[in-house]
Amino acid sequence: MKRYLVLIIIITVFGSCKKWLDVQPQSQVSQDDLFSTEDGFKEAINGLYSRCAQKDLYGKELLGGFPDVLAQNYTIASDDPVHYKETAIYNYKDADFISRKDSAWRGLYNVIANANLILEKVDKQQAILTPVSYALVKGEALAMRAYCHFDVLRLFAAVDAGGKGIPYVTAFSKDVPKMYKTGEALDLMLKDLQAAKTLLATADPIVSAGYKVGYPIPDSSTEQNGDLFVQERRHRLNYYAVCGQLARVYLYKGDKANALSNALEVINAHKFPWTRQSDFLNPDDTKKDRILYKELLFAFYIPNTTEELRRLFRNSDRGLYISIQEGRNLYETGGVGGEDFRYKQWLSEQTVSSTNYLRLEKYARDPDNNLHPQMAPAMRLSEMYYIAAECTFDTDPAKAWDYFNTVRLNRGIGATLNDPSKTMFLQELVKEARKELYGEGQIFYMYKRLNMPITGQNGSTVPASSAIMVLPFPDDEIAYGNR
């Protein structure tokens, strides 16, 4: 498989409480040299994705780590070998929790700082870029800035538009960034994403009729064609990923009309085919598609955290797992979920020292022989169906259930639901999303947005509250980089 040449622009956070989120570049290649060629800009963009793929962000922690623990997705062992037990009971003063969430904060703003540096340079150096490269570089940098801010907001800000927000940083500067309320920050994200969408609309190869999504093996895929920078567009913030992110942000804001419009643009493009059962259920592990690769609008390439994920999920009973009964309850195996492909392929029953449990197999793979590379799912076709369903229910409940049932049908559940109760609809939607996005770090955000109680272990529930769902900012020592 082809690999991108990646240069990570390293940013350090330093200073005093008067220099919040102060940043300074440190790189083996000077800014002037890096941004003097088109290849330099491409390497800088690749660096954004490489930074996101590290274990403190989407390579591990924001993929299946503390947000999924907060969502009560795991049964934590009594001796807590992975140090998540205090997180599972929402002890936000626990040192391990503080380290993880503060590292995520720093990492996300690190990527944002790099994106801002690219955006500062790209217009000044537009003459050295082809029109297509300029549009891709600027579009992806804008999209990444919005993408990372959105996850900072979903973790650390209130849902209410007028509530506690976040710093939204739009310049590579030593100035103290302005704090924005949640609604204001969402508007800034939408501005960035709309600009990115406009830039990518004609430049991104993925929008062309001839671009076909597939596996990176001889197939009907065209994702391996062209120079490296335009290959495998689903490994990048491509045009449809930007549409999907717009759908997410509009829904978070409560603008269902625009959320629906963007979700339908993805669905109606028919670019992302539902995974064939023969791929998802293939008994040969080297030919099995556990992550439903063709359905991914966007994913991070994470080969360097494969071992981290193995230790997190597959290290006997020393990692994160779910009890057999909790797993069966989650996937409703005694009822409609009896034939759910996801339960059968993503969870395997294990026994260690007379302890029975279910191990997450979603990221299990042969090191060399696979249908697809090691990826961290960031956005799925199914999520667009969930957004379309939620945004449609008030005006057309039957259509909303149709979107909902389409995902279930493609996961092996033939029984359809259709009920006029919105309360029941939202409950079923969250249940299905939790099955679909298990181990992907997304369901906590859905509970938070809908202000719904979290389904806990042993039939318990955790009431929705800002004390649980709005994480504390890093303290001054971390936020300002003092040591």
C-alpha cells in the first residue's frame, strides 16, 4: 500500500496565564522553506492528519477511550488495570482522567494551531499552487479547524447556545484567543465548513462521477489513482465528509433543515455503498471488513496505534471489555438483535480465569493481509441516515422510520419499527446509534446533545446533567503550559 510522506509541524504550548493557548512552531524545516513549494503545503496538510492519528486523539483516546467510558460502554474490571474506573463513575478529579482529557484538549488545539498556520500562508503563497491544490489545501485546513473545534465543544462546552463555550482560534498568534459562547462557536464552525465546502465542490476528485469507493486491492475502486495527494479521499476531509460535518454541526445547533439538506447530499450521492455481507461476515480474517470500510465518509489512518488498540481492547481481561449480559442487552440478542451482524462480528466471547466477557474485535486485523488499512472511523454513512431520520420525524414520521430501518436492515435486522411517539423514536435511535458506533467515541456526544440519561451497567441510568456532560477545562498549569 502507498504511504503519504508526512511532516508533522510540532507546536508547543507555553507561557503564562496572560498567554492562553500561546503557540510557537518548532520544526526541522523552517516555515519559509516549508511553505515555499506546493509539496510543502501538501506535507503540512498531511501533518494535520498524522497528528490526529496519535494515541491522545483519534488513534486511541477519542476513538474508544474516555468518551466511550463516560457513555458506560464498558464493564470495568474491579482491579481497573487500564485506570478508567474513576472515569466511569464521573470522578473528574481523578489524575488519570485529568491527564487524558487535558491531553485531548492540548492535542486538538495543537492541530488547530497547525491548521491556522497553513491558512495564514496559503493565500500569501497562492501563486505557487495549482488552482486544485490551493482549493484542497485551504478547504481541508478550514474543515480540520472546524472539526477539531467541534470536538472540543462537544467535550468541554454547554449545549445551550448561550452557555459556556470554548476559545475559537482563527489565527496563528500569541494573542489570547477570544472565548465564544456555544452558539457563537457553532456559527464560526459553520462559516469555516461552508467555505471549505465551496472550495472542495469542484476541486475534490471524490465528487466526480468516475470516482468509485472501494477497497485498496484490485477492485472497482478508483481511490488509488492520481498523485498521492488526491488518492484515498476518504482518508481526508473530503467534500462529502464536510457535508457530513455540516450536518452534525447544524443538528447540534438545532437547525434541522440545513442538517437534513447536508445529510441527504451525502446519502443521495450514492458514493458510499452498504457493506456486502460476504465482506462483513467472511470467515477468513484477512478478507473480513470489520469496520465497514466502504461506508466510511472519513476516517483516520492509524497504523502506529494498532498495538495500543490491541492492549486497550484485546489484552485478555486487562483491557476495556463488556460483560456478556451487558453486550447481549446492548444488541438485544434475545429479540430483534438475534441476527445482528454487528454483535456477531464485533464482539467475541472470552473466558479468562473463570471470568466470561465479550472482547471488542472491531479493530482486530492481520498485520499484513487485509481488505483495508487500519483506520479509525470518524464519520459513517449510517450516521447520515440517523441525522436524516431525526430531522425528518416532526414532519414525516414514516419517512424518519424508513431511514432508521434502512440501517437496521443492512445490519441483519429485518424487523421494522414504526411508531408515532417521538419519545419512543428517540429512544430507539439512540439505542441503534450506540450499537453502530460502539468503540468509536461518538455516543457520549449524542446523549449530551439530546440531554438524555445515559444507559448504565446492570440496568442503571445516569441522569443527564451539566456536571457530567460538560467536562472541566484544563487548569491554568495545563491550559497555559506552565510547568
